[in-house]
Amino acid sequence: MKICHLTSAEENLMRLFWKLNSFYLKDIMEQHPDPKPHQNTVSTYLKILVEKGYLSTEKEGRIFKYAILIPLEEYRKFLLKELLHHFFNDSGKEILEFLFNEKLISNEDLKGYLDLKIELKPARIKEPKLEYANEILHPKKDKKNKDKKKKKKKDQLK
């Protein structure tokens, strides 16, 4: 699923839609804060968002029920990756430095996050299989030779 950019008006409406998850046009008109846009304007934006793949429609009689196709988290990831690519040379380090320099994130925030999210576990090292060494140190005895030796002993005892 390819995500495309939204205009600021489309994004504002999508914020409302993400809260509702599935809805009818009348739900949007009731939930939209004042000043409320005209119903035709909202209807036009709904059509555009369906075309862009953000919403799906299901016809129920004479009206449409809309449902979210791209969740808020997916849109956030898309925007962050775009920002990282276009302004920070695809470097997480550069974006973190910017956040620190602009005091948008503190050392305590990061430390608290890292303490919660990262749990260091010692690496498990697989012990090498020492097949050749084991063969040399503990040679396997052939059953055939064993059986021959037993027969020789029995023959000697007789």
C-alpha cells in the first residue's frame, strides 16, 4: 500500500476520521468543530481521500459508510521517513542531534526511554562441534573387530 501526501485540510479531516474509525457524512458534520464546513466541501474531501486510498466506502442504501484504510501510525511512519530522508540525510543520529539542540527532547527523556526499551542480553555463543577432535580423542571401536576378538578368546579358551 503506497501512502501519498495529504494537504493540510485533508490531514485535519483525517485526524477527525482516525478518532471515528468508521463513520457516515452526518457523523463528520456533527463531530467537526466550529466553524463547520459546508456538507458539499466535506463530501468532496471524502471523495479525494477515497481516491488517495485513505478511506474505503460501503454503500448502505442511499448513503455511504466510510472506513479508515491507512491507520494513524502508518501515516506517522510515512511522514517521519519522509522528513528523515529529505532533511536529515536518512540519519537517525542527525535527527536526534537536532531534537537535542532545539530542546525538543532532553537527556532524561532519552535515558528513560532507553532504560525502558532496551534490555541488554548476553550473546549466546554456539560451541563449535569438535567432531574431528572427538574422533581422535575417543575413537570408535568397530563392532566387527570386537566380534573377531571375542571369537578368538572363545577359541583359545576351548
